[in-house]
Amino acid sequence: MISMFGKGNCFDNAMVETFFKTLKSELVWRTAFQTRAETIAALARYIDGFYNPRCHHSALGFTSPVQFERGIAHQTALH
């Protein structure tokens, strides 16, 4: 991942690291996947079906990523 804030900034990847911690604790460590295809399908369901539409994030004004993107798209359409 490319650094956005420069070398030595402790907050550089904090959101991504938090996402992966949540993903691992809520899905990966609780599931015994049999195949790579099963793993990919489960990850897609988790991200697209649960995390993005339902999880609210303080960095996004306590909205879900889907709600946040809809708001940005709406604001962009108005300009």
C-alpha cells in the first residue's frame, strides 16, 4: 500500500488495519474454509452484504460506507 502521509506517520494505515482486524475476528478466525473459491465467496458476502452496507464508521460520520458513497454521489450530482 502506498503511504498517503509520508514515512513515520502512525495513523497512515489505521483504518485499513482496523478493517482487517474486524474481518479476521468476525469471519476468518471463526470459519474453516475448504476451498479457495469458498473463501473468496465468503469474503465477498461479508464485505458486500454486511460490512459495507451495515457497519457504521466514525471516520465516515457514523454512516456505512454505502451510505457515505451515496451522499458523496448525491453532492457531486448537485454541482
